[in-house]
Amino acid sequence: DAKTTQPTSMDCAEGRAANLPCNHSTISGNEYVYWYRQIHSQGPQYIIHGLKNNETNEMASLIITEDRKSSTLILPHATLRDTAVYYCIVRRNAGNMLTFGGGTRLMVKP
Amino acid sequence: NAGVTQTPKFRVLKTGQSMTLLCAQDMNHEYMYWYRQDPGMGLRLIHYSVGEGTTAKGEVPDGYNVSRLKKQNFLLGLESAAPSQTSVYFCASSSWTSSTDTQYFGPGTRLTVL
């Protein structure tokens, strides 16, 4: 599975949009981009995933560049409860392991 | 649905002791996984299972054994605990389809080996 690069940490003001970038320049055509987050001491939580097209659900939006070498997770109106470590993972589907890197520690501030 | 549950939540062992961690899921998922997370690190896969009666090694399998006798349960065993196995252990499950393979995680077991 392709390797990802994320900033170590980011801050965001409460109520503002949080934009979390991820580079995955070696991604293959059949690999998906997944985002998970881990709120302090809890198990990771699935947020969203995509292949080529931009995706949106009740939690977030995922913007994937046309060349698929990078993506951005957008939390449209960040709240204090969104403070967590966010992991960008690139992988093929079908039962393969999730490879967690260091992730981005997002701090939402009042 | 309870989702993914783990037993126990906390445990303290002495070096050399053995124990079994239990993971249960009520979502009828085929795949189950055991991860460990050391302080300040991402999760690393220990073992996983693609179905009842089958198991496979992950990234860091040494010192652990697993069993999947029932589809809903996945057991992680430590035969002779070592201080290096002090960690938080997370279980996860997923159901593969052609378009998605989302893993659902349990709350974790915090293990300390003295």
C-alpha cells in the first residue's frame, strides 16, 4: 500500500473549517484513500473514503486531486469534540490491513 | 448493536504470566483484527482473521497467538508476557464488499506488564 505524508499537528478555531492535507504521491490506480480519527484513548473511528471523486458524508468532505497524489479532509464547522489525531491511509480494498502512520494531531480551540 | 466489545478494559500482569483478551462483534463481519498501540505511535497489526477458523500474521505477531473458533469472537493470547508488550490493544472488524472495507474498532484494552 502507498505511503502517506501528513503534517504532525494543526490548530483550528472552533466553528471554522478544518482542512487536513495528505500526500500520497505513490498511490496506485486501485488504491483508495481512507480517513480515520482517534479521539484521546478511544478506538479509531472511520470518517470517509474515496477513490477518484470527491466524497461527502455527514461528518466530512474528502477532496482528491485529479492526479490522486494528494487529498484534503475537510471538517466544515469544527467543534471542540473534533480534537483528535487524524489518519490518512491509502490501501486496496478486500481485507487488507490498515497501516497507520503518525497522523495529524488536530487541536480545535475556542 | 453493541458493535465491537473488548474484555477486559484494563489488566496488569507480571512478567511471564499469561492471559487472553476477548474481542466480540455482533455485526456478522467476516474479518477481524488485533492491533497494538504504543504511546505516541500509530496502530500496528498483530494478527488478523478473514473468517471462522482462519488466522494470519500481521506486522508484529511475535509473542502472541490468536484463535477464531466462532465468527463473532477473536481471541488474542499472550503465553508469557513481557514488559515490551505493555500497550493498548484494539480489536476491529470489517465486512468486505466490492466498494468499501470500513473497519470498526473496539474501545481498547490497556495492558501493563511489570
